[in-house]
Amino acid sequence: MFLAFALITLGGAFALLIQRNAVQAGLCMMLSFFGMAGLFLLLANPVAAALQIIVYSGAITILFLFVVMLLQSHREEPSAHPRYIQKILSAALVIILALGAIKLVQSSKTLADIQAASPASDLITLEKLGERLFTDHLVALEAIGLLLLSAMIAAVVLIKKEA
Amino acid sequence: MSDFFTSLGVYIPIIWMLVKILAVFVGVMSLSAVLTWAERKGAALIQDRIGPNRAKIIGNIRLFGIFHLMGDGFKLIFKEDLVPLHVTRGLFWIAPLLAFVPAMMGFAIVPFGQSFEWHGHVLHMSVIDPGNGMGMLYPMAIASLAVYGILTASWASNNKWSMLSGMRGTANMISYEISFSLAVIAIFLQMGAYDPHEIIAAQSSMWNVVRQPLGFLLFFVCAFAETNRLPFDFAEGESEIVAGFLTEFSGMKLGFLWLSEYVHMVTVSALMVTLYFGGWQIPFVANPGPLLSFIAFALKLLFFCWMFIWVRWTLPRFRYDQLMFIGWKILLPIGFANLLFYAWLINKGVV
Amino acid sequence: MGVVVKKVDLTWLDRTYLWPVAKGLFITLKHFLRQILTTTKKRQTVQYPEMKRPVSDGYRGLHELKRHEDNSIKCVACFMCAEACPARCITIDAEEFGDLNTLQGIAEKRPVLFQIDMLRCIFCGMCQEACPKDAIWLRKNYELSCKSRDEMQLGKFDLMNTYAEEDGSERVVPESMFKTSNNQLS
């Protein structure tokens, strides 16, 4: 199961990268998010899975696609020069960064804690999530709320025509 | 015989699961197929016409034209499946499935009858057993995926009408999804639960429609927008944009896109019954048992499916700006007000 | 001159939109129930092949060549109808016959060929008006469909039999004519 979902996620992400077509890329992104939701389910976190689908697949990707369709820019033009050096360099950079990230995660203390803890204790329900959010992470939640509110007001101000 | 069943032992849940999946799949499919007939017939009767009644099998059996259904099916299957040259091939093939599968999946969470005990196993009448932690979030998640069918179909068609329809449909669905969710969240708040089984159990004394009439109204209106039915069928809009995202489709691809609308209708009706009308509960009957409860659920479901048809043939389509106005400036504030009101009530300890 | 459109003032009840919708739903429900409760016979829709609307008195449908009581043709091949026909769809070939008896009619001329091209006919009824013998009638049958163009060329016996079933009269067939008169001219 893990392998299937991981493959869906990675395949979707990879397809997203090599896709020249913006809308198809968006659909690949949706696929990737879907796989990620599956991974959340395997982590005994159905709430996160559902929210992943609702928020990311259902809203954000759709909005991307919506904008792309509005702009009617369906096809990316192939670049004029092959730019081999840049390609090789970027690939090398990606590999180095990926290796570094893996190293970092493996050596981190949290991973050891997780391994020590009993695997897949019980389901994280909406109740538990709410409790956590409004007790442990209350400040962060409020801060995010304020941030979003200000972003929304800013968007309205930007859009608003000069009267 | 009973020995045989007890010897099945641990396999009973698995067998029951297979039976449930098959029953739900076949049930929803056939119900939505029947709905296509009901829509034609209902529209005809509402408009003082007679409607389909000529198809007959075995001599002269007509049964009010229900065999038109089979005729339609055969026609769609055997019709030439035309793929225009200008479409995006792969997506054009996937689109009907993308529309159909989410519509079908949503029903999985809905309990269509009372759970019962059988040979030492508690068997639940919903494809996904309770206590999965996903509860009513699942159908909401799946419903949010339904947009992709329309979006993909319209984009793959590579046709300006389809494109317009995709844009309108998408805007419609995502605008109303918010109010839809707000209505559902108000239910979560009051029930203190989000598992459909628990929500139904909590409605044994009083249906939620009595407790939250405004919430129901909100849900009801948004359900029409979510299923892309009149008065919110902006994705199709025959009079303005040919047939919208359906324009380039033919044969069974069209059939799937079409059927997905009806499957969606069934699913949303089922959610409506579960959330607001006590699911399989029968008023004043404490424990109806699996069969009776299933019948009660089916009757409620059929009523709401009929409601969709009834409203469709009563109201004209909104204008696009009216749609946006209602969605964002009326339903959304009402949704928030509803939610806050019940939160306040709960805080006061009234509910 | 512009038209002054009077704006309808909506009451607050109408503004809720829900009340008018409910009213509309009841109207459609009323229609639905009324239609479902009326029997097929009383409905406005006519179930066509089984039920037919009565056509008006002046209706001009498929032609019939009238016969005498002994089933011999009334037409005397005077060509008046063919002349009167604006669509030129009537073809007549006349023949003379000497054996005057009641079986064969009382005139000495009759059509050996009387063909109407139904694809050309415009059902104007001029032939009926022109006929001195009242031998061609346009009657009420309007179901003139067939599977090939040739079938639309109605000959003399076809035209004599067009309403045989409806009137309950005998079908006239060429053989029976031969049987009754062995000595007719070619």
C-alpha cells in the first residue's frame, strides 16, 4: 500500500515537472496530492488525508487550473538553446540537496523518537485535532488567522477599483 | 446451515464487505439510471405532456416507458464513439471517469440501514465501517474532486463553449462548496460527532432538519450547485453554450458524464438524508431493524432525488452574476451566521 | 420613443426568493398530479398511431377512384383531371370497350392506366373539382408513407382500393376484372 501511494505521489510529481502543458501539469499535481492523502491514511491520520484532498486537490489546484484556463496559456514554448551546463548543474544541485535532506532527516532526534514510540497508536480524529489546535497551538493558529485575514484584506484592496 | 455460517467465522466481514460494495454499486448505478427515466417522465408530466412511453418489450409491456432506459443505454453503448481531432486525447478519455468515479465513491460512507448483529458479527450497512476517523469529511473530500470531471472534460474538448462551461462550472462549484461545508460543520458542532453513524444515532429523538432549518436550507441550495443541477447548471447551460462540457462527447463517454450527474444526485440526496433527515430512522420507531430501516432510507432518498427533478423543472437558470451574488454575498454570510449562532448556543449550553 | 418599463416592486417575501420558489414548486406539483391523474383519453396529447385526431371536413387526403355498385370504375378517362392538375401528376391512358353491360360500366371509355404520382401531388383537390363524373375523391387518409419511390406511384387498382378497408368494400383486383369479362378489348 505504502509503495503504491508513494509511487502515485512521486509519479504525479515527476509528471508535473516534465509536463509542458500547464493544465495537464495541474492534473498531475492533483494526482500527487491524492497519493499524499493515501500516505496520510496509512499514517493513521484520516483527518489530514481528508483535509489534504479538500484543501489541496479540491480548492488550491482547482484555483490554479482555473487561472491557467483563464489566461489561456496552455503550452510552454520550448527553449531556444539547449543549455546543457545549466541542466547538469541543476541536476547535481538537486541530488546534493536531496542527499543532504535525507541525511538530515535520518540524523534528527524526532525520527529516533518516532521509532521509539509505538507505531500507529490510534486514529487522529477531528476531535483530537481540534483539541490540539486550540490548546497546544493556539498562538500559531491565531497568528495564521490574522495573517490570512490581512492577506484577504490586501487582496480586496488590490482588486478594488479606484472610485 | 447455521453451522456453515459460523464456520465462515472471520470471513463473514469480508464477504459482507463484498456484498455491500456490489449492492451499493449496482444499487446506485441502477437508481441513477432509473432517475434518467424519472427525469424525462417527471419533466413531461410537469409540463402537461406524456413523456417517454413507446418503448416496449415482450409483446406489449410498456410500464410507463421505463424501457426507454434500456433503449438509451443500448444506443449510447453502440453509438459511434467520435473523438474529434482537436481534443487532447488522453484527458478526453479520462474525463468521463474523472466525473464518474468521485460521484460513485461519495456514497460509500452513507449508512443505508441500521447495523445488525449476525452470527456474532456486527455488520454495518455502509461500505465504510464507522470509526474510521474520516466520517463526513470523506464525502466532502470526494465531492470536491467532482470538479475535475467537468474541468478535464471541458479543457480536453478544446472548444470554446466547453471551455466557458468548464470555467463557469468550476467557479460555481468551488463557490458553493464553502457554504456547503459551513452547513455541514454546523451539524458537526451540534452533534459533537462527524461520523455518519453517530450523526444518525443522535437524531433518534429529533431530526436535524428541525434543529437546524437554516442549515438545511443552505445545504439544500448548495447541493443543487454541487451537482450542477438547475437552477445552477452553469456547466451545461444548453441555451447559452451549446451543451457545455458535453459538447464534444458522444457514445458511452457522454453516457458516463451524463450518468455521473445522476449518481451525484443520488449521493448528495443520501448525504442530505443522513445529515438532516435521520438517515434510516423512522419517526417514533426505536429499532426498525435492518430491512425496515433500509426501506425508510430508500424512501427518503427517492424523495430527495425526486426533489432534484422537481426543482429542475420548476426554476429557470440563474444569471452568472446572480449566481456569484447568491453564493458569496448571501449564502456565505448565512453559513457563517448559522455556524456562529449554533456555536453561541452550545457555549450557552442551550443545545 | 422609448418604452417605459414599469419596475415591479417586490415585497420582502418575494425578495427572500424562497417563498416564490415554494409557490412555483406547488404549481408544478399541481400540474404533475393533474397530468398523472388524467386518463390517456382525456389528455391533450394524442397517442398517435392508436388514437387519431378527427380531420376537418374540408381535409384533402389520399385519393380514391370511385366505383359503381358493381365495382366497375366510374372514371370515363376524360382527362379533365389530368388537365386540371397543377402538379401534372396524373397520367391517364384511355381505352375503348364495346361490350357495354352493367358489369363493365355504362360508358364506352375507361382508363387502362390511371396513375397518380404521389410524390408530386400537392393535394389541391383540383382533380376532384374538375371531374364531371365525380369519380375521383380526395378523402381523409394522410398516412402516405412507403419504403421506396416506386411505391408512391399509385396505379388504377391501387387508387380504387385506397379506402376499401375503411369502407368495408371489396378489393378490386385485376384478375377479378378479367374473370367477369372475358371479352373485353385489349
